[in-house]
Amino acid sequence: MASNAFSQSAAFRRGDSNLDGAFDISDGIFTVRMLFLGDPPPGCNDSADADDDGALAVTDAIYSMRFLFRDGSPPPVPFDACGLDPTEDPVTCDQNPHCAVELPCLDQQAIDAILAEAPELAFSFCIPAGLLEFPSDSFDISVCPAEGAKPCGPTEEPGCPVEITSVKGTLDTAGRRIAFRFEGKVDDLPIVVTEKIFNTSATCLNDFHGRDPGQPFSFELVVPLLVEEKPGGELDITGLGEGSVENVDLALTATGGLLCRLFQAGQGAFIELLLAPLDEAAKALTDSLSGQLVGLRLCVTG
């Protein structure tokens, strides 16, 4: 997943160890007291990491004192003004009252921006050869049998590709949920249909599309937003709930003889079964968006 479109790290000014909004001798003293006398940290250790080495130590206090009194080097950015830490390290900043940054809230424009930064959401995944077998009272159905499979997917294992061509998200602020609409297509998916009376078989080639054969198939994965109400009516997004599949527009056209036409006529039950792997693939991708959404506020208008 691409880097977060809206960084959740608190801004700070390096060297301002005691978070009083100034950088002076009291900051070095505060760091020493915090390290050796048990004074509680104020909530932004990054400010105290004066040399930006990714650890809090007495060297941070020495670094500050050398800059103040011995013509030493200034602390690394952000120092002259509040900002975010450009260095990835275990020292973090939870809050700094003198560097409060108003985080953007989640609205439709933000959803569009997040999806624009995640081109991998339009994807192809592979149905492994011989994995999906569906017995019924009248027919046995084998999806993507080994003899019809080709190398596909990142590992190029034998299988049949399903292509998701686009993903769009619609934010329902009042309902506190996002509907992710997936569109895709499947061309010539081989399915072996065996009827049980005479034990005859046919290999059907199936195109999957919307109810209108000229349109891609589509379905929505509706994901609830878990929110926490804060003083003043702000709604912080704390997580994503379990998604559900809705508004399915999926049909198939089968070619290959009489058994294939019978299979096409009874496609409803099969499509219900096929939605399961599509649902799992969609959920895996939307789960990857959790880090983009958790910590944002939900925009409330009115």
C-alpha cells in the first residue's frame, strides 16, 4: 500500500523537550530529569530526541547544551518550526499542544484521493486450477479444470484469471459506511459440467458480465465505519467493521452445447458460490485501506 495520504503523526519542534513552546536550557534539564529522576514524559518523545538518533539518552541533553552554549550544530528538522519527523525510528510523538495540526476529515473528496493513491485496487487474481468443485443433485461442476488452465497471477501457477478493472468508493456519512463498487470481467472461463443421469460432460466457456452483456459485472462491498464521538461532536474513525456484499450485477453467457445452455439457465446458484472468492479478494484489498482511514475524523455537515 502507498504511504498514507493523510499522515497521523503529531507535529513537534525538536529540542523542545518540556513542550513549553521554547527551546532553552530548561529542555536539557527536563530530559535529564525524565531519564534519571523519573519525571513523566509530556507525550512527545520526538521533541526530546534532540540529535534524532532514534533513542532517548543523556546525549540528547548534551547535544542541546552544546548548541545553546558551545556553538554546536542545531537539532535536525523539524527545529525552526513545527513539523513531522522525516526519520523512521521508534521514537514517536503523540501530542504537542504548541504544534497542533488540524487533521483533514474524511469526505467524498478524501475517499477519491485515497483510492487514486492505490492503483493496486484494480487487480487480477487467479482461480487456481481444480480448486473450485461444486457437486449438486443434477450436475457436478468443476471451475477452471487443469486441462484448461494457464499460468496466471503473481506466481504464474496454473489457473484462470479474473480481472477487476475498477474500484470506486462512495461515502455515506449519515450511515457511517463506505460502499466500494468493484467492476470486472471474465472471458472464456472454462467450466466442466457433468450431468449425473447419463454421466455426460461438456466443457463450457463462460463470459461473466453484468445483466447487460455489454457491461462489466459489478458488486459492492459495504464497509461500516467504527467511530468514537468526541467532545464537540467530532467523530473519530477507530476502525472498519465487517463488510457485506450488496447490489450484485453478475451474469454469465455459456457456449459449448446443450449442457452449457442448461448450466447457463440455472446460473443463479452457481453465481452465489462464485461470489465467495470474489468477496474474500475484495475484503483483503479493502482491509489494506484501514491504515488510511483509522485516525481521521468523519466530516459532519449541518
